[in-house]
Amino acid sequence: MKSYSDLRQSYTDNAIFNEVGSIISRYEHESYNSYITTNFEDALVQAKESDTRIANGTARALEGMIIGVKDNISTKGIKTTAASKILENFTPVYDATVVQRLKDAGGIIIGKANLDEFAMGSSNETSYFGPVKNPYDIERVPGGSSGGSAAAVAAKFCHTSLGSDTGGSVRQPAAFTNTYGFKPTYGRISRYGLFAFASSLDHIGTFSTTLEDAALLYDVISGNDPMDATASSETNPSLVEALKTSPTSMVIGELPDAILKDCDSEILERYQEYKQRFIDLGATFKTVTIPHDNAWIPTYYILTSAEASSNLSRYDGVRFGLRSELTNDVIDYVTASRTEGFGKEVKRRIMLGTYVLSSGYYDAYYKKAQQARRIILNSYKEIFSTVDAVFLPTTATPPFKIGEKTNDPISMYLSDYFTASSPLAGNPSISFPAGFTKSGLPIGLQLQTSHFREDLLFQLCAKIR
Ligand code: GLN
């Protein structure tokens, strides 16, 4: 399967219809459990229409792009579960803004991608519908929480996919599957129709096999939206256009050795190679510090759990989702619905979040974490007044084995080490494929720029990919 940009360049008759057909037959053979719900029949109909439009010259911006959508993004008439038992049979009556924009531009939704339950996880193992297998090694995880979106692109079950990134859930799985994972500035892409996990950190992002596809997709789905009060109205330069020019300045920030040294040695080697490549192209490097690196993860987990405990209170068994049969009284009923409906990790987050928000602990945890978040944001702002971008690994390790970390939540949480600070600050970041370890496991490296500088992010990434 070609990337979408290549396919469109050398289009032959009925290419889209044939592509969907080939996906369907390959998917039946080995799915990696990447989609919770497939939309194959509809996709075939859409593909026919796209082929006709391409042939008669009425193609729209994304005509025939085959897209997987993470199953925490609302799709009208297609089941959307957030990989939770509590929403097992939930079919939304409206499309998320991103979905509406994709459809209007001729994108074809082929399936709803598997994820960690309510996007809480780093391995896709907390899904009620079972883990996703990494197409590069089926004994390993594809990362999470957007594991299905990543695996689907890697396995060529779609050209591109949508994911969500609250602490790394687009970039970390991209690094684990040899794909591009892009999370723009907070507010660039409307969250209307994204099932809220931690609203002040939730970002919709994209997976693709090329930077060009990511740019095309971004140009269509980004931009202000009256349905999301936090959507930004800043001018939004086209990334397709941005890719036509080179960056004018390349001062790159890198984290101190002390922080990088804990990385897997093969990832570190690859990082150094790319750094050298940057230097050969004329870049200069500067060491930058985002202070309190040991506080990034606790800050992230305190704030996201606090927000999640509030956001998830809407799943009460009354308005939608699972309804318990136990109906002694209303309190019992809500408790029973939530006890049966939520998985272990989601319950852990709700309990943690409720705890850090409770009186007596609020100041010690929630307020402290808010202050730490402000320090992280301010230091990012300071850093970007002296460098154009920060260059760092996406993950400290290659993809790990399914089951390896399930009994050790802390070690699972630490896999967000290099990704959690960017959603806390809200600046754009991208993980790009940077080859493989000796045993054939994907490696991803990460670039970050200042708020609203996606154009520079893409130009720098294009330079060294
Ligand atoms: N792994 C992180 C978590 O478990 C990130 C999840 C995400 O970005 N949605 O919360």
C-alpha cells in the first residue's frame, strides 16, 4: 500500500476501491486487533464514489484517503466505545468536528481503532476488547493509548489515522510502530466529539507513514470551531505549504546528558546519529533544561486523574452506556453500573483523582501539581526564546512485551517520561521514525517547537527525516 500522497500522484483507475478491498482481505487474515469496529461496507461505497470523483475531476482535498479513527472520537451511526465495557453498545448521534471535516473532504473512515480504556494507558492493554499486537513483533505492544491507530497505519489498514494525545498517546505508539505521530498545539484541533479524559491536556493528533500525509490531514481537520470553546482562532498556516520551504534557522535544544543517559543504548545511538545529521546540515545545539524532570510524571498523573475523575462522572448508567440490573436504589444502581462498567486502570485513576481533589489533600497534591505545570510551561516559553526546537527521544525503550508491565503501574507510567511535558505545556510535538534496533524493533525520535509553530516543526522534521 502506498502512502496517500504517492497514491494520488500516480493514481490508476479504481485504485481506492481496490485498496479498500485489499485491506479487507488482509485484515481477515491478521488484524492485530487494531480496530474495535470495522466500517468496511460503507468504506467500499465511499471508495467507489472517490474513484468516480477522481476520474471526473471533482476530487476534494482528502478524496480517497483511507482513515482509521480512534474509538474515543465520536462517529455518527458507528459504535464508539472508548474501549470500555461501559460504552460497549454506545452509538453516537453526532460526528466529532474532525470526523465531519474528514468526511466533507472525501476521507473514508474504515474503522474505529482500539485503544486503552478511555485512553488511559501506554500499551493498549487496558482495552476491554483486548490488547493490540505490534505488527513489527506480535508478542510486543504497539504502545498506547492510541495503539490501534498506530498498528493500523503500520499494518497498512489505512493511509492515516486519528489518535488522541494527553501524555504521549500519539507519539509513543508512533515511535513503537515506525510511523509519524503528530500532536499540534493545544487548541489547534477541535476536541468537540473527543471523549474527555483530561480536558486541559487532551489533544487530537495524527498517524501517518509520511510527513506529507500528516500535513494534508492537518490542513483539513485543524482550525477554529465554535463547538469547542478552547479551539484556537490564531492564524493557522498550511503545513502542506510549510513543507515547500526550508527552515531559516536551526538552533536546536537538547536535554542534559543526565536525563538522556537512562535511555536504551540503541535509542541513544540513533539519537546521536540524527544529532550529527542536524549538525552536518548546519544546525547548532544548545543544552536546555526543563526543570524538575522528576516531577513531570507525578504532575501529569495528578492533574489528569483529577480531571478524569470529574469527566468520567457522566457515566452513571442513567444517561447512556451500560445499565446495571441491580436496582435497589439509585445510589446502588449508579455504583453497580460503574463497578461493572469500568476496568481496573480507569477505577485506579478515578480513585487517585478523587483523592487529590478531596479537602485536606487538594493543596498538597492538586494545587502543587498546578504550580508545577505552570513552571513547566514557563520554562518551555523561556527555552523557545533561545532555540527553534527541542530534540529528544520519544521513548526510553523500544516496544516492550505484552504483559511485561501490566502488574507494575509505576513502571508503565514512567514510559511517558519524554512525552508528558509537551501536553502539559500545550506546545506542538512530533515523533518521527528513526530506523530500527538490531533486533528489528522501531525507534522514534521527537521534535518539539513553541506554541503555534507547527510550520517550523514540519520544516525541521522534513530536513532530517
Ligand atoms: N500513558 C499516559 C496515560 O496513561 C498517556 C495517555 C494519553 O496520552 N492518552 O495517561
